[in-house]
Amino acid sequence: MLVVMRVGADNAEVEHVMDRIREFGNTPVLAAGTERVCIGMLGDERGINPDEILMMSGVDRVVPILAPYKLASRDFQPTDTIVQVGDQAIGGKDVVFMAGPCSVESRAQTMELAAMLHELGVRIFRGGAFKPRTSPYAFQGMGESGLQILADVREKYGMAIVTEVMGTEEVGLVAQYADMLQIGTRNMQNYRLLEAVGQQPKPVLLKRGMSSTLEELLLAAEYILSQGNRNVVVCERGIRTFERATRYTFDVNAIPMLKLLTHLPVVADPSHGTGRWDLVVPISRAAVAAGADGLIVEVHQRPEEALSDGAQSLRPDRCATLIEELRRVSRAIGRDVAQVPVAARG
Ligand code: PEP
Ligand code: MN
């Protein structure tokens, strides 16, 4: 439920409503970005009598939030959330482009690729140091030494870093190095992990579980939001279907649907969504045309030598072409690819 206060309702009236919500055993939260004060209620609402709240001084309306997620819903917050990562605003007017290798494989590979992507104007660098691999015998990532390399990329090129955290015990460590923490598809419903990233201040990139519905994705986001971290970006990265021609099926419907359901920024991962480098460009175009606020793309200077996900990694020259194409698609829908700030050029 959302309590919409009258225009001009005073602090005492707002406090009084919040106290009453607490007496009902719920947690009141002030909703941001609306003309007047709105108070959301978190918790089990069955014991609450909306008529009683409606009669309280200063209350205009009591509106039900029909979705099972509250803080993540557009009913709770009609205006778009903008998540600031480094110098990029995800969820704002322009489309934010994030790129990097699937895995941090070595200092030389990572620094060389970072230099190339910096040249292309990329401002958010991705790369996994802790890798969730299907086989326990596959490359598992460099761990903390990989995080250190990512920190060096930020230091040298001023790019912000997004990297995956796989377990609750690693949240503090990864948060020391990263600008945005990635929760991978396999962990989207790891609720203790979601709570842990919700209790630290860095933004979170939450990838859709490969077999999850949009409602399950937004309930996973709700776990993070309800712990106090409001900087959550949700990511469509492909789902499991009967189709085997591609690694996953990129669900383009998810993008405009999520934009209707939630105020959180929505980004697309066409690399995992297709599993093929030669589909990354067309699916990126489709994602931006469908309203994605950003893209996260895997790039490798020698994809054939990559320790993970080489088949879906673009070479840097193709990444340059992709950015140009995205600029054209973005402009066709009244947006642009987010500009590199003047201070960061060079
Ligand atoms: C990744 O980003 O490299 C990754 C493992 O993604 P996902 O969790 O979507 O498979
Ligand atoms: Mn990958």
C-alpha cells in the first residue's frame, strides 16, 4: 500500500502516519521523486486497515500496490531511478555502454584491452575475477589478484569497474575494489547474497536468472532494495528455452516490460543472451531500440584464446563498429550513447 499525503501535509502529520504504520508491524518508507509526500509500507499488510489510515489528518489517498514487489515497482516510484557509476548515469537520457573481457585472465591481457576500450570511449569496464563456471575443472578466475588488476585499470584509465561477486563471504572484498557489484544469473535467487549486497553502498548489477520470470527478477531486486541499497540495475541476459541454435534466448520483450513494471534502470547483455559474437551487434541494436538504458558486452583482443566465453566475445574493432551503430539507433529514438566527459578524454 502507498499512502499519498495531501499537498502541504506537515511533518507532524507525516510522522503520525509513519508511527501508525509501525504500530501495525510494518516498516514505513518515504517514496522519492513525487510532488508530494508518499509513504510506502513494507511487510505483511494483511493486518492494516486502509480506511483507518485514510481518515488520518493530512492523508489524501491510500493506493494499493498490486505487484508483490514494492520498492521496485513503478507504483511506489513513478520516476526513473538513475544509478551513477563512475561518471556514467545509468537510467538517464543516454544509453550507457559497458564492455570488457568475460574474465580477467592476466595483467597483460586486461591492461591491453582496457587501453583499447578506453580509446573507444568506454567508461565502465567489466571483467570477472570470481567466475561461476559450469564445470569445476574450468578456469575459475584470478580471485583477489584479478580485482587488483581491475583496480589498476580504474587508476590508469579512470574507467569504473563492474565485477561479479559470487558469495556472501566475498562481498566486503569485492566492494573494496569494484564500483558496481554484479550478481550473476546463477545467483539471482541466492537470497543471503542479495541481502549482503543490499547492506553495502556500491551499486548492484542484478542479472536475470536464466530460468526466472520478470516477477522473480524484481522480487530479487526487492531483496536488495529492502536492505537499504537503492542503486540497483537489472539486466536481461537471455533465458533458457527449447531453442538450441543459440546459447540462450535473448528476451527482448523483457526490456520494455521491465520499464513498465519498475523504475530501476534496465540494461541488456547481448553476449550471454546469444552466445555468438556475430549476433551481438543485431541484438544490441534491438535492445537499444526496445528501450535498454545500457549494454554490457564481452570483448577480447584474441577471442580464440579467451579462457572463457571467447565464442561470444567481440574483437575491439567490431566493438568500435557496434558503438557507432548504437549511436545511430539511439539517435533514432531521441537518445544518444552517453558521452565521454571532457576530462576523461585523451
Ligand atoms: C558474466 O557476466 O561473465 C557472466 C557469468 O554472466 P551470467 O551470470 O549472465 O552468465
Ligand atoms: Mn561471460
